[in-house]
Amino acid sequence: MLKSELLESHNVFKYDEKIEKAVKEIEKLLKSSYNISKRSIALLLLQEDEEITALVKSRETSFPEISDIIKKTKMLFSEPLYYVITMQRQKKVDEIVSQVVRTRNNSKKLISNWLDKITVQPVTGIPILLMVLYFGLYKFVGEFGAGTLVDFIEGSIFENYISPWVNSAVKTYIPNEAIQELLAMDYGIITLGLRYAVAIILPIVGTFFLMFSIIEDSGYLPRLALLVDRVFKSIGLNGRAVIPMTLGFGCDTMATLVSRTLETPRERVIATLLLALAIPCSAQLGVILGMLSGMPAALAIWASFVALVFIFVGYLAAQVLPGEKPVFYMEIPPLRLPRIGNIIEKTVSRMQWYFLEIVPIFILASVLIWIGRMTGIFDAIIRLAEPVMMALGLPPETAEAFLFGFFRRDYGAAGLYDLKKTGVLNGVQMTVASVTLTLFVPCIAQFSVMLKERGVKTTLAIVAFVFPFAFLAGYMVNLILKTAGVVW
Amino acid sequence: MKCCHDGRKENIFSKFFKRIQDANSLQSYAKRKLVLVGTPNVGKSVIFNKLTGAYATVSNYPGTTVEVFRGTSRIGGELFEVIDTPGMYSLMPITEEERVTRTLLLNESPDIVLHVVDAKNIERMLSMTLQLKEAGFPIILVVNMMDEAERIGREIDLEKLSALIDVPVVGTSAALNRGMDRLRKKVAEYVKKRAA
Amino acid sequence: MNGEKNLTQLKIGEEASIARIDTTDGKILKKLMALGVLPGMRVSLLQKFPSYVIKVGNTRIAADETIARSIIVIKK
Ligand SMILES: Nc1nc2c(ncn2[C@@H]2O[C@H](COP(=O)(O)OP(=O)(O)O)[C@@H](O)[C@H]2O)c(=O)[nH]1
Ligand SMILES: [Mg+2]
């Protein structure tokens, strides 16, 4: 049998006469061959499916006649044809279901019913949400991933074995000092680029993706969405956007990509802006949490200020940006015990994406840093930025951290960490620097995805806003802390 | 975003590559194509995992950011490429995910389409089965989560259902590995019958 | 019409039949129909805050005020 013959299947459900008549007439006019049955094409045309209409229009010379049939058929009904056709089909389904489904009355409730309920009601749902965040994000990703695992891989394995070995090997075998620096030493491809990839990214992003996959597979995300929908509406998003936003705490670059699943362009722009501005990625978060962990007050100020900026800028964006207001609807699946297989598949595939798409950009960043340092361009930029740092009440050395922050969000944070260790930064300065760095431009990978996803104009507009805003915010934090007379 | 498996063979992250390449070479041997469709949360991915085992590749569908999983499975002595799609509620797409799923159905000419539905909610889902049949796709209806339907006291006469809609029907509880052998058998039978 | 209300006017726990979807936005209509929220189906309201949660058949659906208002029901 021919493939196209196979497509014209038999024993299909029949709609009412008026619809069937239109379908027959349209079918006759369809001369080209399609990958689905002509009957189906005709029905989709009647329901004004955009893609199919465009396809048929481009292929059939008789399209005007088809349009006529559609118009005439539409006039026979007071409701849209989409509605009419769906209702007729559903009636058939109900008829079938009534013949094959029986429900016994002694039905037991699903065990998860109780959990189901308490996760969606605000009184219990919000404490549960905070617990999920605390244990999932703070304890597991922050303390275990960014703390224990990073300390082990970076502190024990790299610092004690790999880096010294690479450095001495490079020194012995490569005479050229510039090439030595490209490969090894403080900013080399292996000792910085690769070390960061394996020692910091792998544990932090890995634990985050693992946790995210568990939460996703359990069916918790739609509950999160319904809990935050009202708040998100005030920043121009709907509850669904909680998915890319949460993912942003893992990797803002991936989250920017995922924001494509939001329905309206307006929501995508707002999400992209907020991800670029106020959502720190896990690598950055790990370093900042580590740096501020000894000072709960600084940590609290940093967190609440960034959260405030998130709401404030989102609110402004929602007021300013034109476009349709978002609506929210979502199916709430029952909570289920996550499946190991599903979790592994999701985690591994995300890690795979991260290593294939993001890590190469970071290796490239090491090369760019090397070029910048070799040519003296960096020194020039740093000198230019120093007065800005001073205006924020920060020592000039922080300029370097900010510059590196563009290449990788966490390079910047790590730079601050080093300054803290050497005692250059006091508590206030550290708070100001952390706030500014968190808000400051997205990393190079996120920037390139923004360009690809949102276009040059939007991206430049976002960056043109974020850049001065971050410094202004830092300036204000400094001013507030100073006037309040805070000294750490 | 570029797809992930061409060119960069000398990459250091060879572990990931090995996984991808093994799967890729298998996929190119596969003669037949099986596509899983259905609304979100009905168990498509669990079925995909059970069918394909360890080797799966994930890539963004060309020109989109929607993830599509591909793997291979040997069913009835033949090698199948198995494709897991994001959720789809009807043949008329509204969201990006649905658009991708339909495009995939249209472009990949599947040898078999498994429409996976939730036994607790078939009244909401059979409508798409009728649409898929109407479109001429070679479908098998997989009524999954039979265990949960049972627990709420629901009994479904699958044979009668199959007769009424003229589509092969299999009941499964994929997460508990129930009915998976029957599903494989049905797939093999169906493909043989169509080839004849 | 007699006895018609929109979903937001039901009490929590109350059950009714969907009479029609009242919306000028074709997209909302399509979304709801695709989710299986169709005239003739029984619906019950499970909660109103922070979002509306309804049960149709064995499915629970969360929706915002706009959507909930567009679902017109009659008590039977
Ligand atoms: N009880 C039960 N749970 C299942 C069954 N099949 C899948 N699940 C669970 O349902 C959830 C959704 O499954 P998944 O495969 O991710 O659905 P998908 O969205 O269609 O890919 C997961 O938590 C699965 O473990 C089943 O037959 N019985
Ligand atoms: Mg899935």
C-alpha cells in the first residue's frame, strides 16, 4: 500500500452533516499531498489552524474556493467551528466512555490526597514552599554542593594535585611565558577554565539540576506556580514563569532559553530582564553565600535588597511594557514519588547540555581574559572603572572582580571572595559589592543567549538598563548603610 | 541553539559524547520510528525509559528550545527509534511545545504512534485519539496508570474500547512495569500487519 | 439567565455543571476546551486563594480570576 493511501484511514468518527459536507468539498479541492489525511487537513482548516492554513494557502491554487467553503460553513453556526467540532467529538467520547468505564463505589482515596491539599493552600503551602527552598536549595545545593563537594574537588583534588602538577608540567615543557599563562597559572584554560568547570560548576550545577529534576518529577512545580501566580501577575508574569525563574537559580543561561515557553513576547522580555538583573545563578550564589555566611546580617541585607529589586523592577516593567496581560491556567497533577529513572534522565540531559553548550563558552572566556591581560586592555578598563568603585565606597581592587564578573558570574564573586580573604574588604563593602555584582550584567553565555533569543535591540536595551542600575543600587546600599552608621 | 552531536569529536568531555555517539549510531540503524504522544504527566517518559533503557539523547527540536528525547529499542526483533515528545492536548496546537509535537508528527512519518493516556482521565483524552486516527496516524492507544484507576475504583473494558474506536488498545502501569511486555507485543504485531 | 453564575461565585466545595465559556478571547476558549473544560461537564470548586482550583472529572486545574470568571455554570 502507498503511504498516502495508508493515511486515508477508515472507520473514523463522523461529525454532523453540515461539517461533513464542508469536509468533503474541501477534501476534493486539496490536490497536493500532505503528511496527514486530507480529512484532517480539512477539519483543521475549518477550525482556522494558522500553520495548516498557511501551508495549504502556499500549496493549493484553489485556496480562495476553500476559503469560501469555510466562510459559508462558519455562518451555519452561532459558535466558532473549533467549539462545534470539539463538542461533537466530545459527545462521541462521552458515549464511548459510558459504555466502557464503570466506577465501583467502594473507591479508596489516593494516599497522596492529603499531601496534595496541604501543598496548594496558602496557610500550609507557603511554609512547605519555604521548607523546599531551604532544604533543597540552601542545604543541598548551597551547603552540600557548593560547600562540601566543591571543597573536596577543588580544595583537595585540584589545589593539591592537579593544579600544581599542570603548572609545573607547563613550566617545564613550554618555554613561552605567554603560552604558559594561557594554559595554566592563575587564569589559564586548564587551571581556571577547566578547574572551574569541573570543580565548581559540576558539583553546584549538578546538585541543582538533580534537586530541580526531583521537584519537577514529583509534580510540585504546578503547585508552586499556583501559589505565586498573584505575586507574579504584579510583575507582569503569570505563575508558569516560576519554572524559568527557579531554573535561573541554577543557570540563568538555561533559564533564559526556557523562558521561550512563556506565551507572550511581553512575558518573555520581562523574564529575560529579571533573569539578567536579579536572579543569581547557582555558581554565583554558591560563592556569595560562602562569602557572607559568617555575617548573617549582611546576608539578610543582600537577600532582601535583591528580592526588593526583583519585585520593584518587575513591577515597573509591567507598567511600562505594552502587550496583552498574561492569563494563568494549569493542570495540577497528583503528587507522586519521583522515579529514579526519570530523575537521572532529566539531570543527565541538562548536565550534558550545560557541558556542551556552556562550558565551551567559558573556555573561550579564559582565552579572552588571557588576551585582555596580555594586551593591557584589561588594565585600561580596570583603571577606568576604579573611580566608579570608589564612588560606591569600595576599594579600587574590586574593579577587577567586576570585570571578570562579566565573563562568568562566579569569577566575579570568587574575586570578591579572594579580596575578603586578604582582608581588603570590610563587611559593609562586601555587602555593597555583593549586591552590585549580583545585579550587574549577565555572564557572557547568558548574554549570547539573550542576543539569540530576544534579538539585539531588546538585549542592548536590557543591558543599558541593568548596567547603570546595578551601580546605582550599590551606591544606595552603601549610602543607607553609611547613614545608618553600620560598621562591620 | 545548535544541536549537540556534530563535529566536536575531540572534546574532553568524552563520556558524554560516547553516550551520545553510541545512541546516535544505533538510531541511524533503526529502521522504524515510534513516537510517544499525549498530555503532560500521563507517563510518556516512564514508558520511553522502559522501552529504551540507558541510551537516550536529548536535543532541542530544530529551531526551538523544546526538548525531544530519542532512544532506541528492540521490539519483536526490529530496531526502533523511539521519540518522547513534550505534552500535547489536541492536534490543534496552542503552546510552543504542542506546535513542536505536531511538527514532529508531521515531519518524521512515524511507523507507529503511541497515544499515552491516563486511565483516570480517559474521558478528557480520547478526543485526541479520535483526532490522531482521523489524521491517519498508525496509532496504538496506551491506557496507562491502570493501578491508580483501580485504586479509585474505576474499571475499564479495554477490549470493548478497542472495538468501539477501532484502534488497538493496551492497558499499562508503566511505573510498576506492568503491561510493558503486552505493549511490545502489540507494537510488533501492528507493525507486521501494516507492512503486509 | 436563571441560575447561571460564574465560577468565582460558587462556594468552596460546591458542585455545578458548566453551561458555557463566556469569553471574547478565542485563545482562552481553546485552552479550556483542550484541557477538557467543556460545557456539560460537572465541575467543583476546591479553593479560591491564592488561585482558583477546580476539579473536572478526575483532573484538577488551577486558574486565575480572568479564567474562572469566564466559566459559566448552572447549579443542578
Ligand atoms: N502510579 C503510577 N504512576 C505513574 C505511572 N506511569 C507514570 N507514573 C508517574 O507519573 C508521573 C509523570 O510521568 P512522566 O513519565 O514524567 O509523564 P510525561 O509527562 O507524560 O512524560 C511520574 O511521577 C511517574 O512516575 C503508572 O503507570 N502508575
Ligand atoms: Mg515527559
